Amino acid sequence: QVQLVESGGGLVQAGDSRRLSCAASGRTFSSYIMGWFRQAPGKEREFAAAITWNEGTTYYADSVKGRFTISRDNAKNTVYLQMNSLKPDDTAVYYCAARRNSGLAYSRDGTYPYWGQGTQVTVSS
């Protein structure tokens, strides 16, 4: 059974940095793609970043490109989201998600069957 556990959220000030972690367990993820999504209050969940576990190919939403970096540590089975130059608009619950790298659109949350519980990131101005 796949389990994803996020950590690292909290309250930060605009311009600060924060690193989120997603510890994955329950299977071998070598053929998987791992995604970070976020949901702000009153808004739909949106794609932030994704990485293929094997090749390390990365994808980013335009809203975070150049500020966020997704990476993975194979030995620790952990995916990270390094967030720099945070803005109040980045305030959201951040979710880690996983699915087989099947060629489906990586930014569509409906294609991911496995989700973590989420971690809150609040950016004050």
C-alpha cells in the first residue's frame, strides 16, 4: 500500500524559503512520477511541480517556475519541494501525489491515485 507523508509546512514571511518533504513508502517508485499540488482557500487544487523518479525529469507550473525546485532522493525514497522567494499567493495546503509514469498529463490531479495528507504553508506579507 502506497503511503505518502508530507512535512515541512509552516508560517513564513514573504521572501523567505521553505523546503517540503514527501516520504514515500509501500512499493518501488522507479516507474512513477511524483507531483506536488497545492490548494488555496476557496480555490481548486492546482499543479505546482512534478518529477519522474527514474530520469529525474522535472516539470513546473508557470506560477512557480524559477522559484520552486523539485528533487528526489532515491536512497531515502523522499521527494522535496524547495520553495524560494515565497509570496502570499503561495499560501496553500501542499499535497504530494504519485502515479505510474504512463504518459498522461502530469499536471492533471485526477490522474494521480495516491495522495498525502497535505501540509499547510502560510506566507505572510
